[in-house]
Amino acid sequence: MSGELQIQERSLAALRNRWEAVEAVRARELAELTEERAREMIQSLGAVAVWRERPDWSGLVEQQAIFHRRRP
């Protein structure tokens, strides 16, 4: 195996290991995320000023209503 190919394979393995570590952290953070914190994070984006709690609506219906209002 050529030296360049070995370097490339080691680089890919290192990238894979880093990716798996990031995914493990993301999975842990998601598992620890409370509904209240998720709502705070979403509201901090400022994109949900028209969000309403409506138990009779699904999230998709609410999304469509929000995006429909933004059309020119």
C-alpha cells in the first residue's frame, strides 16, 4: 500500500472517530433536553413570534400556517 493511501485511510478513520464522538455528544444532549428548554431555544431564534399552543393542531398544520403568512 502506498504511503499516500495509508495517510488517506488514517485521515478517514480519524474523521470517522471524530464524527462518532460528535454524534454521541449530540445524542446525549438531546436525551437530556427538556421540553421547557427546547421551547426556550426555539423562541430565542425569534422565528416563532406567531407560535400558539393549540392542542387541536398538529405541528405541521401550525408550520404551514406560519409559512403561509410569510409569502409575499
